[in-house]
Amino acid sequence: MVSKSLFKAGVWISPGALFFLGIISVNGQEIKQKKDTLREKDIDEVVVVAYGKAKKTSYTGSVATISSEKINNRPVTNITKALEGQVAGLQAVSASGQPGATATIRIRGIGSISASSNPLFVVDGIPFDGNINSISPNDIESISVLKDATASSLYGSRGANGVIIVTTKSGKKGESRINFNISQGFSSRAVKDYEQVTTDQYFQLYWEAMRNGYKSGQVSAQQAAQMATDNLVNNLGINPYGSNYAKPVGTDGKLLPGARPLWNDDWRDILQRVASRNQVDLDFSGGNEKGNYFFSLGYLDDKGIAIGSGFTKYSTRLKINNEVKKWLTVGANLSYTNSLQEAPPSSDSRTDNIINAARVIPSFYPYYERNPDGSYKLDANGNTIYDFGKYRPTSALQNQNAAATLPLDKNENREDNFSGKGYLDFTFLPELKFKSSFSIDLVNYNGHYYSNPLLGEGSEIGGSVTKTNSRTLSYTTSNILTYDKKFDQHHFNILAGQEFYHYEYQTISGSRSQFSLPYYYEPDAAALLGGFSGNSDKLGLLSFLGKAEYDFNNTYFISGSVRSDGSSRFSPQNRWGTFWSVGGSWKASNEQFIKNLNFFNQLTLRASYGGQGNDKLSTYYAYQSLYAFYNNLGEGGTVASRLPTPDLKWETNLNLNVGLEFAILKNRVKGNVEYFQRQSKDLLFDRPLAPSLGFSGYSANIGELKNTGFEFSLFTTPIKTDDFQWDVDVNVTTLKNRITKLPKGPIVTGTKLLQVGGSVYDFFIPEWVGVDPSNGAPLWKYVYQDANGNTIEGTTSEYAKATKTLQGSSLPKFSGGITTNITYKDFDLSALLTFSVGGKILDTDYTMLMSNGSNAGRAWSAEMLNRWTPENPNTDVPALSTTTNNWTSTSSRFLYSGTYARLKNVSIGYTLPSDYFGRLGLKKFRIYLQAENLLTFYKHKGMDPEQAIDGTTYYRYPAMRTITFGLQATL
């Protein structure tokens, strides 16, 4: 279905069509070629891999590279949001549009159930523990994604879920340069919110719900209609039609003639906005035979679409490399970022959730107080007065007005991120080198949450404030010895090293209430102490590693690696885990019989297999019994909080990779196909226990998980002339996630079922059958066994009796991206289309708008117009009534297809000819227009289809469409 819809939109291009275009462009008569090769640098490009670099065509592991051009020019606050659709095998999901939020990244599926599945970030060769949004996209030279065991095994347990290597820019040999980039733009919702009923429709629908609720054996239909007419305004708490229409809906359920709403205040208009985005980047770089330098400054102010939200960042980086002696090179890479994230609640079901508040209050409840004639009430100074809706029903967020309180409140997250790296590189012999590195990451976080004492809920307790501080410090030391030697047609590369990682954090938090004066928001200004807490912890990881590579005649390649990790998370008897990988590749295009075909410009077959460990449980003391401290009427005490698990050991990932890389048609068509199998054994799993035992569960190695799939990547240049070039790249990844072993039967966790043969995100919820056409009652499926053991299926209108059944997985069947780049003389155009096919999403946001009428005053979806009535018996929306029927409870009724496509980025630029700016000393001057999340193609309107990987919406901040205009200049 997606292919069809994209084809209609004019954006779907099949890989076969691209191949065909490539052939035409090569053989066409009118195309003049600049060169005989396509992307010559890419054919044998040097890629950044674990603890070094390698030529891509001869590397035995699976690695993909994203160039700086695909990162620097994206109007994204966090670089994780620039990765989606760029690399086969990498799934990046932006579950929140809150500026500064990080996308969830998975490489080749889900590697664990209870332990972390996050990849390791490595910055300039050393694992990175800072906040990833502290890295400015402008500072990035390239990003390498290591996907298989050979590529990532040297990082051991830290790279069990894949590795993302970020290489920052360095100065280039030659003339010094100054680069300046400034952009300004605006943001709005990427996806329009759910359509709601109008005021007129709402009052008539709610009248119908009241009438149906009143009808009973003692109340006739006529009496129920009169009661609904008489009590409608009172139940909703307001009459937007004015005093001339005291009972705006007659006993026939229709608005009285002439009744018109006196106002229509869409709360989304006041709680959401078109937001601004401003960014400035400046860097200085240069170098000579002895070394190079790079220094950058950055500023970003990204306002959110929700009032009171945004992200501001100041960043700087200094990177220096210098050859002190012929045998010694030293370098340092220092970066500092100061950021402020303004983040009002926007990701859960709290009543003060700014996104939810804008959605659930109908437009007939005004946000400024109104007179009976519809005019604004004014205070003594002639100003409008915010309406807090004390008259509103609870379901319509009674006594709340976020537009009034948010400007007076604080929801701030401040961070200072410092990262320092240094190294000494010794050359003992031309083939023997030793590198000693040290890296430190320091993150200082301050959270400030203040509820003002003047307006809103905080006024009932005189205001409140909570301040939290946490400090995270980590450092990594590594010592690596490498030997690289070539003997005739033989080439050896041997690496051995040691690494130590230390991590520690400490946190402290306190709260107070009852401010004596307004506009003072520090704890000292509040009188009543509410709570105080704090703790600290640390962990360590000691590692020894080695790798050996050999190739013959630059044609046959083999490699092997081993790493032993000792983790403080496990008991001494299980602390050490040894992990390994083997790989090989055959560059067949160097064989004479392949050359004689005159068809392949490159042909490489590679395969690898290896095992890595995973220790990333939520606790740092995974093997010990732990205790929690409690206050009992001023007396301290301890309570057991965790059972001991001394036999707990490493979770193991076994990764198989087989790939074929090729280039044909004079390198105009290039691609690779890879098959991967990722098997996780001895899963670190939080095994549940009966609550009566006093513990919710315990950690154990109790299962196996497998991810399999194919990755397809195609890079083409259909057209290339002296003035015009068109490049099109396509990547597609298929994924099948299966649980292959569990200790005891299926396990239910929330809306998911874990069982052998299923995925980790299989929905296990009641099946929606529809609406009973005879009475409008909701129907769910139930299954039971009779006395004879026969399975009986039926339907029920009682949700509690419905049977939970499997309803599909949230994981897509395949996903990917299509990138196109066009250059014509001094103009350039690029676009990225991402897509995901298959998988399901449980839209719990939508259920907030689908009440049958039992939540008075709650906004209604326009779909409620299709509710059951005697005249409309065949529908999927039950009859309205003020008596609850639980029809919005979790079921397959609100499970929607996760298939979508999104025009993720479009960029148009023009580089002025040098004649215009050369006299000013400029080397380059480019103006550009960019758009992020420009168009979204999907079926279930109102829901943003780019949701959390587990497939459940949760009142989260929507994705933003951002359009920016900017200029780049190089001196």
C-alpha cells in the first residue's frame, strides 16, 4: 500500500528503475561525461573503524559512512535525528519533537529484552559518555556505523549493540580557513492534530449522550429528551450561545434556530505556536606539515511549538594535532557545551501535559473569561482575565489554564557538558606504533521545576519548587600497540592493547513549598521543606584486546579479534567475559577471470562471525542483595529491595554477517547486499515474581533472542554531464525479531506478550469485534473452554470478560530511505525520503478523544459523528451515553498501521560564482533554503506515525516541521 501511495505522490522510485536509468545515462548519446568513474573516492574510500582506519573495499566487517554534507546542513538540534534513513540496518526513531530530545537508535534489531539495546557512541576514537546533543553537527567530519562483530568487537561489551563513530573536523594542510554559517527559520507541527467536532456538533452529540443515559424502564424517551435539554448547559458548565438561548438544544436533539456560538477558542492556538529557530556556527582551521588545528564556536536557539518549550545551546571545540618529533605526535580535543532545555510536561498522561491540554479542552471553553454576550471580561486595568474553568467538568481539566501558568512557572533542564581527549602517538619503527589516549566526559545537570503561587494548581499550596543536581564523570584510558608490515604480496596488521573505563555519578534533590512572595523561585524563598534525597554510585570495566589482520595480494583478507572484559556489575566468579570475532573477504574484482568479464569495477564478498557481551542492566550491583532506606515516623529503617543473584553472568550476542559489495557500469551503479543474524543468549532478564513474595522480580539469564534480516544499499548516478549531475541512493532493511527460548511459558508485560516464536514487541490485547448493530454496544472477542474441553469463541460487551490475544508486532517489516542529490552549475538540490512498512501502533492518545460520553466536557474526535444510532446501525463507533461502557479501553480497535513515509529533508542552495565575491577574499558564498519533516504520508490522520519503537503513543510532543533560510561563507 505504501508503494502505491508514494507512487501516486510522485516520490517512489524503485531500485530497478534506478538501475535502468543508470544504464540509459551511460549509453545515451547526449550525455557528456566529465570522468569515466562514479564517486572515485567512494570506491576505495578510507573509513573510520575501531581504533583506526581501513579501506572500505578490503575491510572484512560491515561498516557504513555518513559524510559531513549529510549532517552539517540539517536543521536538527540533536545529531541522532539526522541518522534516520541514511544507513541500512540502522533504525532511528524520534519519539519526541521536544527540542533537544534524543532519537532512539537500534542497529540490526533489538539485542536484549531487559538490558540496554542502545549502541555505543565513540567520538574521535574514544567511547563517549556525554550528552549526544552536546555535539554540534557543524563540527562533524563523518559518522561511521559499525554493524557486525568484526567491526565492533574490539569495543567488547560496550559495542554489543553496534557502534556509531563520530569523527570531528580537523584542520587541513595549507591555507588557513574561516567558515561561517548562519540560519534562521521557523517550526510548526509536522502532522496536523486529530480533527475535532465543532461546538454545534458537540452540544448536539452530548445532548444525545445524556438522553441515552437517562433512558431506562422508569424514564420514557420523551422524558429523557426533556431532561437532556434541561440539564445540558448545567452538565457542561457553560453556555457559549448566550442568555438568549438558555437551552440551546431542543428536545429533538437539534440546535434552536438562530443559535450560534459567541466564541470559538481553539486551545491549540494559544498553547501552541509557530516557533523560531536561529543558529550560528563559526570555525577557524588550518595546518601544515607538522600539524593542524580546528576551533569552533556555535550558538543555537530552537523554540518549541508548545509555549514554554525550547532549547538553547552554546558550544565550542578546540582540536589540535602536532608532530613534536618525528617519532612523537600529540593531540588534544576539548569541547564544552552549555545548554538550557525548557521542557514543560509533554510525554505522559499528567493533567498538566502541555500537548494533551491543548487537545482535550473543547473550543467552547474560553481561555479568557467571557461575559454572557461573548465579550471579554476585563480587570481593573482593562486587561483580559485568564479563565481557569472552575466551572468545567473534571474531564475538561478543571481549574487549569496552562497559557496563564506556564509563563510564570519553570521547567528547566540546564547542562554543562565538558569532553576532553588527549593522546600520545609514538613511532618506534615505521611499522611499529604505540598510542596512549585519555578521555574524560563530565556532565553537570541542574533541574529547576517551579510552580508559581499566584495562579493555577500551585496557588493552593503557595507555590512549590524542586531543584535537582546530578554530576556524571567518566574517563577512559587506552594503550594500543600496532604493527603494520608488508612483505611483497603479504600484508600483516596486528593490534594489542589495554583499556580501562570508570564511571561515577552523584545526585541530590530537594523540594519546598509556600512562597511568601511571588516571582521568587529559588528554594530559599519557600517556607515548608517537602523532601530531600541524594545518592551516588560508580562502576568500572577493565579490558584487554587484540586483533590480527592479513591480506594476500590485496585480494584475500582474513581477520580475527579477541577482547576480555571485567565488569563490576557481576560477582567476582562471573566478572570476566571473553568475546571474539573472525572475518574474511575476497576482492574478486582483482581476479583475472573477473577482469576479463569487463563488467564489474568492484566485486567483494565478505563474511564474519563473532560474539560480544552485554552487561547493561539498570543496576550497577547486579549480583548483590540490596536494601532501601525508609523513614517511619522519624525512625530510620531498611527494607530488602533486591534479591541476590550471584550466578548472574554476561548476556552474549552472536553475530553472523555475509555481504556482497559491487560496482558496475564504470562505477555508475554501486551497491551492497548483506544478510545478518544476531542471536542473543543468556538474556539479562527481569524475571517477575508474585507480589505476595515481597519482590517484583529478580535479574536472571533466562532466554534467547534472534534478529535476522537483509540490508540492501544502492548508489547510482543516472545522469552526469559537465554542468549537471544527479545522484540517487536507496537503502532498505528487512527485520525479523524472534524469541527463541524462555524458561517457563509466555510472560505478559503490559500490552506485550513474550513467548517463543514471537517478537519482543507483540501486542497482547483484547480483539475488537465491532459494534452490536441492534443496540450500539461495543463488542470484544472472548475465548473459553467448555466442560468438554472444546474451545468456544464469542463476543461480549463487558470489557472485563474479553480475552487477550496476539494482535501483531510494533516492529516494521522493512524500512529505509531514498536520497537524491542534483547539482546544476551553481545550484544544488538534495532530498531525503524515509519510510517504514509494517508494524502497528497502539494510539492511546486518540482514546482521549473517543469517550462515549461519560467524560463530560472532554473534547471529541470528528469520528464520533459516525456513532451508532438506529439510523446508522453499521458503524465502528458505539452509541453515546453518559454511562461508561469502557469501549476506549486498550484493544485492537485503537491499533493502527505503522506504515508511513516522510519527506525528511529538502535542501536547495545556490553558490555565487567566484567573480562576485572573490574580490572580498571569499572562497565560497552559498545561500540555501532547507525544510525538515516537510511532508508525511500515512493513513491514520492526527497521529504522528514516527512513534516509540514499542509502538505505543503516550501523549508525547509531536514532531516539528522546520523551514530555515541561511548562508555559508568561507574565507
